[in-house]
Amino acid sequence: MTITLSTRLHDVRGSAIRDLLALTARPEVISLAGGLPGTDLLPRERIAQALATAVADPAAVQYGETAGLRPLREVVAEHESERLGRTMAAEAVVVTSGSQQALDLVARALLDPGDPVVVEDPVYVGALQVFQAAGATLHPVPVDADGMAVDVLADRLAAGLRPRLVHTVSSFHNPRGATLSPPRRAYLAELAERYGFLVVEDDPYGLLAFDGHPLPTPVAAHGDRVVRLGSASKVLAPALRVGWLTGPAPLCAAVERLKQCTDLCTSSLTQLVTAELLADHAWFDAHLDRLRAALHDRAGALTGAVAGVFGDAVTCSVPTGGMFCWLEFTDGTRPADLLPTALDHGVGYVPGTAFAVGQDLSAAARLCYASNPPAELHTAVERLGAAWGASAT
Ligand code: PMP
């Protein structure tokens, strides 16, 4: 049967990463491909306890308000107030089914087909898909070791670009691993004021700084034209499917209206679980400390193994938080070409080309160190080295 699909869909690239996950799911493959927090690091026992507490509340098994259940909105507002250094009301928080839904609803609320949107290059693929589905015209701005090159954006704005919004993964970038430097944060907020665009600060990794020190102030702390997206996925568990956004009141109201069309509300059960875990400060802080320490260990294991195996045939980012390491071959190796051999050797990763919007990223690859313990990471890099050696001969 032929089904005529909407024209909107023509522009939506399937996620190469989601396709790749099928290949790397083979049991013999150690996957550095998915952006998955290690299952062994997820607090399953504490989630089980919180679930038992939550179901005792009749609200847990019922539909809830579209904008989210009060206890969750309150505790998210509390956490956000702490990060922003100013008080945020619970009413300013809209709970979503993962921050991916928040991004989609923001795009649908703000964009008409053809509207210009600035994305980072390399880009978070989930954002690329959302903006393609919205029919936006994409304007990529490169990301370097200090995050988005805001001076490049400034030049484009000075030359006449007028984006409706600028999307940035400001801390521990997916896929580049970089964190937007404090001066760039301030400059981005200033440009947003000057040129009248919104910054969508997509921040699922912000709490995962290895040293546990407060991160550079969020972009949102510098100005009012910032929508912040947060998520329980990387600090509690992706399966909760709980995220949130905070931003200007008219945008939050529009997002709430669109969310009514999409799913009526996010699961009350997992909202209450998330609320309990975020509100248990002593537990949550200790959990975050354990998580950061484990990620730090894994990052060290991966980058150490990469240096040992590849020497100066690659440059490798130095992770200071989050889940990703960005590799660039300096010897002409193209990770997209190497991938089939790597999979045969039992290791998977994502080639940089999957994240490219305008740049040539054919020498790059994203490696996720979060999903596997250090010994597995060592084995994975040895396998990658063997595949690289085999492909060179
Ligand atoms: N933003 C970024 C930058 C991400 O890396 C991810 C998950 N990979 C998301 C948003 C979506 O996360 P979730 O929907 O699970 O909150």
C-alpha cells in the first residue's frame, strides 16, 4: 500500500546513531556509540523504593496537569534557582516527557517553515531532527574546545542573519564534549538581547562536572531570552522519561498548549518518583558524587587507552564532565570507513560525519565512555586499535 506522507517529513534525516545502535547491540560488540549512561550506574534500588512510595499516592496512577505535578515543578524550580542564583517559581517550570519533547515543543511553538535557526556544528542529532521536522533553515556555527564559536555567530548576525532561536548544548557538549566558556556565555546572552533571538540552552549534562564544582553559570543567568531544558535522564534514569523547560511565560504557556495535543501529560508515576529523588538532597548529592567519580574514572580509562594505542595518530578531547570524548585522526583515517572493520573487531562508535551540518568532520568520531566500566573500555580501545591496524595494511 502506498501512503502519502506529509511534506514536512521529507526533510527529516533518520538518526544514523539510532540505526547504529541496532548494530552495536550485538552481544559481541562493546559499544562506545550510544549516549547511554551506564546501566550499572543507574540507582535502581532507590528508584524501586521511590516507586513503592509513589504508588501509595492516588495521584501517581491518574492523569495529571499538563504542565506537570506540583511536587516535581517545585523541586525543579528549587534546583534551577540554586543554579541561576535567583528565585524561580514552580509556575515557571513545564514538565515534559524527556527534554527531547521539550525541544520539539519549543520548536513547534516558535518556528514556521523556512525560519532561520542556528545550530551547533557538530550538532546534537536529536536537535537536528527536531529543527528539520519544523522545516527550519539551518545555520551551523562551529563548536571548538570552548563550546560554540560565539564570535562566528556575532559576525553572521552583524552580516544580517536574524535567527528565531539559537540552540546550544552549553555544558559537556554532545557530541564534542566541550563546555561553553564563561565569557562566551555572557556574550551569547548579550547577542540574544541585541538581536532579539531566543537561546535554547539544552543542559542534560550540567550536573556531571567531574570535580563537582559549580559549573560556569548557565547562559540563562545572564539574560531573560533563554529557554533552559533539563532532564532526569543522565542523572537518574532515561527510562523515567522526565524532562522540563523553563523560560519566558508566554512560551511556557504555548508549550503547555502543544503538549496537550501531544500526550496530555507526562507519566504521573515517574514524575512523583523523580520528585522524590530530587527532593532527597542528601541522597541525590551522594548519588551525584558517585556518578561523577565513576564517569571521571571511565573518562580517564578511555583517554588513557586511546593515548596508549594511537599515540599522535589522533587528538582526543580531555573530558572534564559528561559522557563523551571527541577523537580526531591526524593520519588520514576516516572513522566512517573504519566502522565496518571496527564492528567486525567487536567495537562500535559514532563517526563524526553523523553530527556534521556544514563542517567536514570525516576525521572525527564520538566515543561515549559512560556505558562501560574501565576494563571494557580498555578492551574496546584495543579492538579499535586492531581494526585501525588491519585497515592500514
Ligand atoms: N539534549 C541532549 C544534548 C541530549 O544529549 C539528549 C539525550 N541524548 C537529550 C537532549 C534528550 O534527553 P531526554 O529526552 O532523555 O531528556
